[in-house]
Amino acid sequence: MHDTGGCVYTGLEKDYSIEDLAAFHGHLGPYIVLGYRMGKYVRRYFCNDPFKMSAVVYCAGKPPQSCLADGVQIGSGCTLGKRNIEIVVSDEIRCEFKSDGKKLVMRLKSIKFPPRDDHHYNELIEDLAADMYRMDDTELFTVSSN
């Protein structure tokens, strides 16, 4: 655990609602939800101290895929300000977390996005994101460690 040095506002945990994610990000989309869920998983099963962990988000490097990084920040506690998260441009979408010489790799499972030409696309994307918020982790991503 991180040495709080007597600080009261260190090590706090919070479950963020769909509304919280949308308020932080500006809207609700699948990638912020995925990143948030990945971050929560990492805190629960890998490392609960965001000062002892780092994250690398591999994606296209631009929205909507880069929105994954916003979710990872809010879920894991790895943040731009602490300089323990980065985005690496890649054809594969995955997140790697490191702590104490260990690494956890998370890869997204296949997501069926609505067609962009559907005139209800924005509503369908929001519905997809809300559904993903409620799905089991095993439906969203795979996890491997070394």
C-alpha cells in the first residue's frame, strides 16, 4: 500500500456510475466503459495502489479508441498527472498494467458496433455502452499475466 504520510484523501475507492463516466468524459461511449471496467478489474485483482502501478493503452491513438485511456484512468487510478499512463499507437487494442515486476495484459473481446450510417447511431452507441457497463468482465476482455 502507498504510504499516505497521514493524508486523509489518499487511497479512496469509488464505484463510478454511468452518469459519472459520462460527466467525466463528456458523453457515454463504449471505450470509456471498457477502460473503466479494465481499470476496476486491475485494482481488484492485480494492484490496488495506483502509485505502484503503470498502464499502457495500445490503440489507434485517436478517438474513439483512445477514449479507452479515460476509462483506464478513472478505473485504475493511473493518471496523466502522475505520469503512470501512456497511449501507444497500435493496430491491436489492449492494455498492459505493470506493478512490482509483474505484468497483466488485457485484450478486448469482439464488440459488435452499430452501423455508422444508422440515423440512430449516437443513441445505439450509448445503449451499447450502458449494456457493456452491466456485462460480466469475461464478456468484455481476456486477461493474461506474466
